[in-house]
Amino acid sequence: MSSALKPLPFYVTFTAGAIAGVSEILTFYPLDVVKTRMQLERGKTSTSLLGSFRTIIREEGFGRLYRGLVPPLLLEAPKRATKFAANDFWGKTFKDLTGQPEMTRQLSIITGCSAGATESFVVVPFELVKIKLQDKSLASTYSGPLDVVRQIVRKGGILGLYAGMEATFWRHLWWNGGYFGSIFQVKTMLPKAETPQGQLLNNFVSGSVGGFVGTVLNTPYVVKSRIQGAEKLPGVIPKYNWTYPALITIFREEGPAALYKGFVPKVLRLAPGGGVLLLVVEFTLGVFRKALGPPYI
């Protein structure tokens, strides 16, 4: 995107992010359900990806793969808008602070981490509701998303919706740092696109690599699902409470492989999902630029 172009209005970025996020969620959500189930498993045994799919469909029906879909769908517009708007804001801020006229690899990583940290404050309540609805052990506890919210607020107040905030912060910080940092690096390595189709391909490839790297970096934060999936009992200190002590507990009790439970479905979703996300965002922004005309194009 040329620096000579006038920045697009906020509603354009918001709409592009919303369209991209909804597209990605509808395509890959069943993998997220399986990933969450695998992360909630205790002990050293782990069900395979296909085994988890078969078990869910056989015991609970195909529709279960889309249970908990409403919160992420409602989240995607503000979440993706926040992700890309924050990345743009922090990119400009860090370039001004360092005196760099153009983005560098180091700045792209720092910018991505900052965008992820910003994004985390938006997503926590929605993630919490999603985890509660996806957990098989809580299937009879909640009748739907609004019931989850009502019960959480009744038991813990409004702040109860922010259970797992610290773990979510670290998860999004590392994912976005890996995502945006990889996109910058991969784009410098790919041949320059000479056609719109080539540009779309470059966006998909760089976004997919970014999604893969981000997933490798943040999958050990499996503890977020456990923190948000646990029921709070009065006077009882949760086994999984703070991120890094909890990671040590899982490593010690279940082995290093437990930190990557659910990695396969997660990477199968977020690697191509990252590509779809960037491709749809850039395509939608291009459509808006053409529609708005100079000085946006």
C-alpha cells in the first residue's frame, strides 16, 4: 500500500475486517471446537483430530461442531477491526518514535505484539462464552450464550466475564507478533506480483505462513482454555490461575506434549485462516479504494 494514498475511513477498515473475520469463522469453526475439546483433556493421553471429529458427531450430532458459534460471529467485526486498526496505529507510532520512514522486520513484530495486546481486551468475554459452550462437561449447564453471560455475571459480577484476561493477553500478543512479523518477512521474499491474481496469491501465502508461525508461538497458551473452562468455587484456589505458573504445572504433570494439545486442528484452521483473513481484508480494501476513487487509489 503506497504511503501517498490517503488513509481509508474507519468504517472501511471496520467493514473489511468484519467480512474477513466472518468468512474465516464460518469456514474453519468446527476445527476450533475440536481444538478446544483436545485442550480441555486432562492427563497424558490425547485423542486424535479425526477421532475427536468422529466422537463429537457420533455422540452429540453434527450441529455440535457449530455450538458456540454466535459469540465468535458477534466478535469478529470489532475483533478484526481492532486487530488491523491497532496494527496500523502502532505501526505509525513506532515509526515516528524510531524515526524509521518505512516498516522493518523488527518493527513489524513489535507492532504486531502491540496490536495483539490491544485486541486481547476486546475478545476476552466472547472467548469465555465460547469456551463454556464448547466444553462437553458443561453441556447441560447453559442453554445458550446469553445464559452463559447471565450465570457468569450472577456468580462473579461483570469482572467475571474477564476470567482468563492475563492468559488471553499473552496468547494474542504472541500470535499477532508472529502473524504480522511473518507477513512482512514473507512478502519481502515473494516475487513482486504483476497481476491482481498474483497479489491475492501473495496475500494468501504470506497470511498463511503468518498464521502458522503465530500458532506455533501461542499454542502452549493452552492454559487459557483451562482457566476459562474451570468453574470458580468459593474458597478454592483454582489449579490453573496465572499463565506461566500454569504452563509449568502442565509441563510437569502431563509432559511437554500437553502444551501442544489441539495443535493440529488449530494450525489447520489458523494457517489457511490467516491467509483467508489477509486475502479478504486486502481484497475488500481494494474494492473500497476503487469505489472511492482518488485520493484513495
